[in-house]
Amino acid sequence: GGAWGGTYVDDEVKKMIEGIVREEATQNLTMDDWLEVLRIHIENAKKGLNGESEKVLLQLSNPFVDSVRATGGDMETLRKSTAGVSYCKKNVRMVIDADVFAKCFRRPLDSIASHINDFLRRKANIQCVLVVGGFAESPLLIKHLCGQIDQTRCRVIRPKNPSMAILKGALMYNQNPEKIVTRISKYTYGIQYVWPFDSSIHPERLKVIIDGKKKCSKI
């Protein structure tokens, strides 16, 4: 996922909630308050959203509700003020229509599928895409990828317990580095020197102009 992973969905949901209850109503929330909503309850909602469910139940913390009320907001008025969103006072839950919540997935899903398809166009010998990590537990992600990627050419595979795959791989590598046959580094580092160009010793084809000065490249 990278820039389009599950945390991007968290950010979109956070913006949606702030738009529903007014941003100033959430300004007094601490990072821990947000983390409780985002990392626990939104994670459960992401895993439960499969494109067929009708409602998403988002459990809210008491500090969250108190913060809204402290700024003059009223959670009970959500039913009237925001289409597709209501509030269950008894269970302290925000009830969101699935199609409204699914909008938070739209950009990351399209970006991931587009990135994979661009890569497949450049690499013809890829036969499968292995989807791992926390976001891989989202049925909506898998359904979207299967619909956007030609399954006759490249299969989309999600292993059992995909959120644990990366952790297990790290532990296996720590115990036996030979288990990881190849690795692809995200960045590579190197140093290249250039010298003042001297026509008496340097080939003309290596001459480059840097900051208006003649240099010899590929030394």
C-alpha cells in the first residue's frame, strides 16, 4: 500500500468524521483519543466492509463524545444533519451507510490497482500478486483488485492471516537469514566522481558540461 495503504483510509475517515461533527469539536481530542477510534474501531470496520454490508458500526470513545458536546455539538442531531450517518446513543456508536464509508477507500483502491497494472505492463513474466499486511484483510481491497487485474494473466493471492505475514517473515529472517533468497532495496546509494575534462587524456564521448564547466564523467 505505501502511500495508499490502510493509514490513508484512516486519514480519509478522520476527515469524514471531522466534517460530520465539525472540525472544532475534535480539536481537544488527544492523540490517544484518536488512536482508540482509528486504530481499533476503524480497523474493525475496514475488515468488515465487503461491498455488500449495508451499515458500518463505528464505536466512539466517551472522550470523543464529550469533546463534541463540550463545543456545543449534539451527536443525536447527526441523523438530521448528515445523509447516511446516524448516532446510536445506547451503544455510543456512529452508524454509517456502507456506501458513504466506502468513499474513504476509493482513492487508495484505485491507486493501488493502477500501480499494479502499470507494473504488469512493464513486467510480462509476473504470474501472481501477493497481498499482505493489515490492509490486505479488507475484503473491499481484494474484491477491487480482482475486478481490476486480469486474473487469467496474474492471480491475486491473499495468504491466511495476511497481517501477520510481514511479522513472521521478519522473525524467520532474524532466525535464519538464508530463508530470504532475494531482497529488493527501496533505495540504492552510490558515489560518482567527475574530474575537470582534459582533452589530452580523456575521450570526447565522456565530456559533460556541469555548471558551465567541462567535466569528465564515468571516472
